[in-house]
Amino acid sequence: MMTPQSTAMPSLDPAFVPLLVEGFNSQERMPVARLFNEWWRFAADEVIEKYVADFHTDPELKRAFSERFMAEPVDFDALGRLPVGTLGRTYHHFVLDNNLTPNIAFGYKERHDQLEASGMLARMPEELQYAVLRGFQVHDLMHVVTGYPPISTGEISVLAFCLAQVRFPYFGMWMAVVTTQMTFLDPDMIRPMMGAIAEGYAAGRRAKNVQWLRFEEMMDRPVEEIRARYDIRTDPSIALAA
């Protein structure tokens, strides 16, 4: 059987393979966030160039990178006083109901800055550094606007939704980890995870690109209005049925 590969691809750096295998074997010991940060030391130049190129050829990515918007911490208590059905009120309940931490991305930025100062992220382009920081900042809001629950299948649906809208290695690494685990370690994962991936990716392709929206400026708007405007049509029941 012929592979879909049409041209020669670069090879994985052998020094990165043990880290990758550790990520496949244990997300506790090697979570994807750490794998993402480790990868840049070993990534092929041509692969990095392809990811960077999107930020200079895709109009939305180009605009997002030129603005480099990062929201200030939200007034979480104030969100709880917004009308029912608004993005802010729904997000407030989402965080409380699932015992999450509001503004968690600011803790991640501190860790990111430490890694950058250590030199570990020297080969991570500034375009991708911005993308990962902003991505962490809006991740829980993505759950709210897509409706996918914060369980394993719901998380994968959100990440597949995002991957459908922007080529970003962090999202792709999640797909690689999950599909490797289900193939080689736990076949029981195949149907629920493939269902979650297919649902999220298809929804992301259908919808208008929302990866760079300033959600923090939309907190007083109804969630359903946002979904309708950006054609976000999802089926969270697929994740819940897993």
C-alpha cells in the first residue's frame, strides 16, 4: 500500500524520540505542554519554517501576530453577575462547576518566561510563542463557545476544532499522542477518541475562524449569538457518549 507521502520528509531527531515515547507512555511524566517546549531544540528547520510561514501568508494569522493581543486578568466575580446566557456568566459557571482556576494562563506565562530565560525555547519563533500563550489564555473559553465538556474526549474535540482552524504543533501533538496511545496501548480508546477528533475537526472546518477573537471583550454577549455569528455548530453529545 502506498503512503500519502508525496515528497521526502525530514526525519525525527533520534535524540527527541525518547521524550516522545515518554509522552506516549505517560502524560503525567511527559505532558504535551512539556513535549511541545522540548521539541523546538530538535525540530527540523524546514518544519519550523512552514509553521512560521502561516503567520505571514494567512491574513488572519498575520493580523493576530501584528496585534499580539493578550487580555488582562478578568474580574471573575463580575462575570458571575452578568445576565444568564452571556459568555461571561456561562464561563463563570463553567469554571466553578468543573473546579477550574480562572486566569490560569497567567501562571503558564510565568513558566514560559522562565523557560525562555533558560534558553530552552531559543528556537521557538516568536510567532509560535505568541500563539501558545494566547491559546492557553482562551482554552476554557473555547470549551464554552464549542460546548465540549472538560473530559478527555471533550478536550480532544476542542483541540481538533482548533487544529482545523490553524496549523499549530501543540494541537497536532495532542492528536499524535492520543492516536498512538489508542493504537498501541489501549484499543478501547479508538472509537471514542476518533469520534471526538472527527467531531471537533469537522466543526472547526465548518465554523469561521475564532482562534484570534478577543473573547474577553465579548463577555456581555449571549453565547448563542456568538455561536450563530461564527457558525459554530457542534455536537457535544459525541464526547459525553464516550
